[in-house]
Amino acid sequence: MSQERVLITGGGAGIGAACAQRCADDGYEVVVIDRVGGDIAADLSDPGQTAEALEQALRGGPITRLVNNVGVVCPASAAEQTMEELALTWSLNVRCAMQCMQALLPGMQAAGFGRIVNISSRAALGKELRSAYASTKAALLGMTRVWALELGRHGITANAIGPGPIRTELFDRVNPADSPRTQAIIDGVPVKRLGTPDDIAHAAAFLLDKRSGFTTGQVLYVCGGMTVGTAAV
């Protein structure tokens, strides 16, 4: 069935791979676009390659579930963030999400059903050394709310997930397990552990479910409680 297909960007590793596995376990036909490890190989920071990958993905029919997961961080101080880093981050984290949504939208509208999940970040609330990254993740929240307002009449929901610190290969590479800084991160989480990619995949599974049609325009912080006291009620 066409409405059982799901597209996941950046699903070759980490959170994206966990979402892809969970969707497969839930019975969806999963299509992953990634530079490596995906069903369709593409550099999603490039609009042309993105368009070609989306065209290829849609050859199998409409896709009515979308997880906009692909992203890049480019950490730097506000004084040192380069315009090249800013442009790359906005292209991959924001433009790609919009391009994917627009490509899948006709199929969703025809089906009268759609689920869009944007992977944002707790950094959207503000984090040092994240001018480019935090601004793009905040932009995803704004787009999520607009899409919810515009697309709800078509049976399409749009929601976002704001992960806190998640233990991925990238996290472990820059945060050694025996580092006091890493321990300080863990100590700052109310549940006293780092999140896992499966924690995010579980949240995405709820938002992708056909029974979640009355939840839209929301951001679900999966952060072990770190946003309590900082995020609006």
C-alpha cells in the first residue's frame, strides 16, 4: 500500500538508521537516502542530487510518510562561524527538508493522508558554539508549525522531535567515555543517562502512526528532561 511507504533522509547511521529499523519492524516499506548506507545514494546538501534521489524514490509510487533526519553540525563560535559553514548547514538541514516535503506532498494530498516528522534538536533553544546548527533546527520548528496549519485539511500531520544528547558513533568520537566533560553531560540529564538512537526512533514511530492524526504542529523533546525549565510549556 502506498501509504505504508516511508522516506528517511540520512538514514545510513545513528538516529536515522534506528528510525529506519524501527519503521521496518513496524511493517513499513522503508526508503533511505544517504551518502552512504542508504537505498539511494546522494549528497543531500546538493539540490540537484536531492531532486534526482527523490525522483528515484518516487518511482515505486507515492510515499506518505517522511522523516527529515539528515543534518550537519559545523560547531564554531559566533565570531568564527564561516559563511560556507552557514550555507552548508542551511542547505542540508532546512532546504533539504522543504524539498523533500514538496516532492512527497502531491502523493500525500491524493491519499488524504500524510505524516511528516522533522528531527530538530534541543539546541534550537540555544547552545554555545552552535550558531549555524541551532538556527537551522529552530527553523525546522517554525516550518513544522506552518506545515501543520497548511496541510492539516489534507489529513497530513507535521511534528518535530528535539533530541537531547544521544549516544551515537559521532557523540562517542568527540566525547570519550572516560572524559570528565562527558560525565558532566550525563550528570546534567535528569534521568542520569544519555539517550540512544532507539529512544528517538520510538518517538518517531508514534508520530508516524496512522492513529496519531490529532497530534500536529508539536515538538516532542526526547532529552531525558534536560529542557525542563527552558522550553515553553
